[in-house]
Amino acid sequence: MEQNYWTKRTYNRRMVLRGLVAMTGAVTLAACGSAKKNNSNTAIATRPAGAATSAPGAGSSPAAVAPSGTLRLVHWEGPALVDPVKEDSPDLLMEYGMGECLTRVTADMKLAPWLAQSMEIVDATTTRLTLRPGLTFWDSSPLDAQAVKLSLERAWAGNPSTDAYISKQTQIVVDSPTSLTFKTPAPQGNVLNNLANYPFVIHRAITEDNVVLSGPYRATSIVKDASLTLEPYLGHWGATGKIKQIQAKIVPDANTRALALQSGDADFAWQLPVEQVDSLKGQFTIVDVPSVRGSIALLNVHRPPFDDLAARKAFALGIDRDALVKGVLLGAGVPMRGTFPPGFGVDVVETQTYDPAQAKQLLDQAGWQMGSDGVRVKNGNRLSFTALTYPGRPELKPLSIAIQSQLKPLGFEVKPQEVQSISAATKSGDFGAAFASAMTLPTADPQYFYDFAYVTNGGFNLGKYSNPQLDALVMQLRGEIDPQKRADFSKQIQQLLGQDVPAVYMVSKTFKTGYVKKFSGYVPHPIDEYLITTDWKIG
Amino acid sequence: MAGYILRRLAQIVPALLLISIVVFALQTASRIDPAHEIVARQNGGFAPPAAIAAKRHELGLDRPLPVQYVRWLGGIVRFDFGRSYRDGTPVSTLLRQRLPATILLAVAALALTLVVSVPLGVAAALWRRVRLFDVAVRVLSVLGASIPGFALALGLIWLFAARLHWLPAFGGPSLRQLVLPAVALAVPQTGLLVRLTRAEVLDVLGSEFVVVAQAKGLPRRTVALRHLLPNALVPILTVAGLMVANLLAGAFIIEFVFAWNGLGRLAVAAVQDGDMPVVLAYVLFVAATFLLVNLVVDVLYAVVDPRLRVKAPWQ
């Protein structure tokens, strides 16, 4: 009775079908509410960045071509503030063309003046810089030597880490409105390189909450973690930005960034997933961006198995880096056999090659006996370690899994483990290897990375490696100003690292960037910070 | 009823207090050091110990834990949730900025879920003898409920944005930008609710009062709307209530894929960075949402089912 009651006559299959079609139609109509594609963004300017006044010097810049067009850029992150001292990721201020330093690193990894017109190393403790004439901040106030001094002093006061790059005891003497002299308390040969580092972006704090910069593009609206609108600063000292408006959308998922390019929602997509690149070729320009970023495994040298040099060396000898590039990075990268990725103007001493036979021999000689379960044992310790990775660099996890299988025949047991924070997870010392992706040459100077990752108590020395000989060599490098002698010290340090193996070098990823054909002017740079430039043009 | 609601509201306060203590303790017990994370982020991973110590002092993290908790609680009482460790933005500002986007997405997804799943579930139950229809509904609902959120989201973007160019690839405040995230969020919920509705209606369908109503010759619409639905609705309400709370608590995978700037993304970033003030405020918000939604659902029970308004003799 129940079946007949509910299914008789008026509720037949046709009616059901009709109902479903109607429902689908309604949903589709709702979805396609507007007939035309609407590309305009709704600006939600909750935090105006810096002074909003137009530069009176508009049009007076050397390149007086009127900016035109709108570029829609998708990036995985963006700044929340324009203050390099308070901003969580101040590197983004340079990346988005807002912040400038006194010096910069060029695309071919040479140090060059930026806001400075010229620079001179007078002696091991004295560096002199002359500023370009007519520099101004976005509020048109002069960017002179006194302003530079105030900016650097504010950086030292607000970001204590800056002291490690250039001592806050450094005396800055304003010689004239356009020249200033740095006198460091101890000899330091890389002051000019470190002045290119983003914590030293030159800025002016009108008030504590209102900071202005000097770059060719300035933010007219920032919605934290969502979007950013940039317009050219027409009073910029160099060429002015050629694009009238850059609308940056923060899209954390790489696949979505690629799809946004395909859907026409973006003109420029930063860092695309390699596996999607083939489907984009032809329709879009795809550019390879080699990077100074390197994937390395920092080893915990204070506990088994990596307190044993033989185990560290066997790890370094046991991984096939070419296979990692091919299999994990799908060809988008280069193997790293030395402290730095190859090809960036720094002498790289290759100390780690693939030789599994030698790795086995080393382990045998060191007394690591193969156990019945395929894992070697020595003095009751298994040749087993936890490989920590973190989600911020997605390539690390597959690398750890590939290395797990590469090291297995040698008698290693690798236990990949993803953690939210690599620094937190390594703090207790309860780990074997910390897989990390590090900017090795952000200032084109190798000393930065030695200080950072290998010197005793270095800020990224996660494995707590310590060798007084290395510390002394880095100290000598620090005080040396002669380029050739610096290069020699650098090589000696790398050789020492090759002997001690506190880290295993793996690969350096090549990033993929894509953009529409009507866009031009992008120059791939091995350092992320130099993304948006005045050469960018659309249409 | 008013007294009941007031009593329930009063119970929320100690519950929130307890939750805040647990979350504060858990966050503290986690190995993430906010000072370390901030210094490292500001300097490309480079975190000198002296800089970390200075940051810990600046954030007040070098004070005893009870002092930190009481200071934080004192702020909460004054509706001051503190400032984000990341950039000093007041947490209340962050919540205010992100909440509208989350509410918009949640409401759209819920509306879509209810509009599709309840009629479909009822129809599937009533016409379950129409084999093709019944099988189609059951298969689709299982598929909808089991497909991973990120795969569905990327599939939708690929089809409707990259291939057909009908809709934008990522989310935003306009209706067109809302459609794909809302659909991606609604599909799994719809799958669940269709199955539940079908099962509940089938259950009620066998009741004597429905058989009597049918035997009396009442029109089908009357039987369905006055006898079937109200009785099947109570469990559906419970699940729908939980869905509201889940949607508001943050659909972070969908928000991540569609670059939707809601609470979910804020919370995930805060957890990763050890941004404790934001994490604590978010957890309190989620807890309060669940408690309030449960209260609303309880009140709605009484509205839907008059029997629940009548006191039992022993009450």
C-alpha cells in the first residue's frame, strides 16, 4: 500500500526527472548569476600602507612613460605591513617592489649599489657609501644620509637579529647629506653584502604605525593574507613602474595558482607546480627560475647514529642526487654536491658524491654490522634515524621518502616524520636529521650561510654542530676584505665541512613561473626578493 | 522557555573557562616557541638565541605561566583578545576581518546543503521503489560524502574555471566567487544529510500514525508535511546544527584551495606560527559557536516537536 500511495500517477519517473532538471537548472543559474565575466576586484583597504599622498615629483623621473595596464598576480604569500621592522616576512617588501636597500644582488649574483650610488671598503672596519642624488620616500620626504642612519638604527632596535649581520655597535657617521661612513667595532668584510639583506630595507617611520619606503611600487591597499594592490611611486629615483596597477592575490595552493592562470583570473603566477607546467606551455610563457635555495639535511651530531662520522659520510655517499632531481623534482632542479647550489658565482667545493659501495665499506670498517632485519647495528645502536620535514616546503617530504628507499640497501632505517615547526621539533635534540630548505646565498656572500648553519650556536645550526677550527676560519673570513683571500677561506671552510659532514647536501629546486604572453620584463632572479621590478610591463 | 535559555547561557561561561585552560595548557605544552618562530620568519630562518630571548621578553613569554594565563583572561573579560604575535594586529580586528567571509561561506554552503539534501532525502525515501532514482541518490550521496575536500575543490576549479571559464578560480566576496567554494563545502555535507534524511523518513514512514493518516485518505502533501517531516526533522536538526558549527569553525582545506580569507586559514597559520593569542581566541570562538548552536538546536527541538515542551510528571 505504501508503495502505491507514494508513487501513483503524479509522482512518476518523468516527474522525478523533471524535478531534478529544474533543481540543477536553479543551481546553475545561481552559479552563473552574472552573464559577463567580471575581472574587477573589490578593494577592501583595511590597512592603508604608508602615506597616501601622491609624489609631487610625478613625471619628473628619468623614464617619464605613463604607467598603463593592470597586472593580476597570484603569489603564495604577501606582506601584512609595510614596516620592515614589524612585518612578519620583511623579505616580501622587497619582493613586491616596495622596499630597497643600500645595496643589492643582481640577477647574475653580483653585489651592486642600489640606493647607494657608489660604495667603498676603506679598511676592514670602515665602509663608505654615497647615496644617489634626489632620493625620496613615498611621502616625498628626502631619503638622505641622516634618514638612512635613522632607518638602520630603528632596524637594530626593533629586530635584534640584525645585530648578527652588522653589529649594532657600528658607528654610522653622516659625512654629508649624501654620504655616510660605517665603522664596525670589529673587522668585517661583508658589510656591503649584508646591507643588501632585507632586514635593512631603508624606511622612514613617520609614526610607529605609519612607515614609508622608497621602492618603485607602493601599496595602496593590503588585506592581510588575502590581497595587495600596488601602484607606481612616480617620484622614484630610477625608472618608474610601467604598470598602472598590480593586483596581487594571495593564493597559497600552487595548483590553484596554475588553474587561475588557465582560467584567465591571473596574468602572472609565481611558483607553479612542476607537474602542471606541461599543460600550460604554449598558451603561457613558462620560465625556469634557478634558486640559491638548497635542500639539505642537517644532522644531529650529538646522538646515534650521526655522532659517528662514518654514518654521516655513508648517508652523504649513499644518496643518488641525480635520481632525486629526476624522480622527486621531476627534473626541475640540480643536484647539490657542495655547501651551495652550483652556478651562483661562489666557488663550490664538491665534497659529496654518490658512491654506495664506498658507503658500505665505510660502515663495515666502522663496525656497523648488518642485522637480520636489514638494519645495521653498532654497540646496540641501530643505524636508524628520524628525518624531520615541514609542510612549508612540500618537496622535503617526498625527498625524505626517496632517501628512505635509497639508503635502505646500505642498512639504514629512515623514519620520515612531518612536523609543523622544524625549529621547535629540533629544539629538544630528539631527532636524527632535519630536512630543511635554506636560502644559502641571499647576499651573494657565502659567509652568511656559514654563520647561519655551521658556526657554533648559529641561528640555524639545528644539529648543534661545533668545531672550533671552523669557528676560527669563519672568524678569519669575517675580518677579511680581500676578495681572493675571502674566497680561499670559503674553500677551506667547505673542505672542513666536507670532512666533518654536519649536513648532507641534496638538491636545489628550480622554480617555475608562468605568465600571459602580453606580459614582459620579467628577469628570473635566483633570490626571491628581487621579483617585481620597473621592467615589468603589460600589454 | 526564557528561564531555560538563560540557564543554558549561564552554563556556557564555565565551559568556556575550562576550555580556555585546557587550550592554554596544550598550546604551552606544544614544542612550538612563538619567539623562535617569529625571529626565524623575520630573518629567513636565522634565529640567534639573543634575539629569541629579547622577543620572549617583549611578548611576556618569560613570565610564569599562571601570570600569562591570568593576564590573558583579564583581557578576555574586557573583550581584549590581545595582539597577534606575527605583526601586532589586535586579535579582535583579525577576527572581525575574517568572520564575515567565514559566515558568508558557511551560510551559502548550509543553504545549498539544506535546499538539496532534505528534498532529495525525502524523495529518495518516498520513491525508493523507483530503483534507478533510489540507487542514483544513494550512490551520489556516498560519493559526495566520501570525496576528499581538496580533490573536489581542485576538480571544480579545473572544470568550471580553467576549462569552461564559467566561474573564477578563487573565492571572493561576489556571488560568482562564492559559488565554487560553497559547492565544494556543501557537497560532502549534502551527501551525509541526504542519507540521514532518507533513513529518518523511512523510519517514520513505518509508524502507525502515518499508516493511519494514509488510510484516512489524507492528501499526500498533508501526510508528508504535517506528519512525516516534523517527526523526521529532529535528528536532521541535530546534524544540521553540528554542520553549522563545523562550517563556522573553519573549513580550512576549502579556504586554502580557494584562497578564501576566512577563519580557517587564519587559525592554521596561527597554529603553524605559534601565534598563541590568535589560536586561543579562535578556539574560544569555535567552542562558543558549538555551545550556542547546540542551544539553538535544543530550542528548535521544542518548536518542531511540541511533545518536548510538555513537562513530564516527574519534572
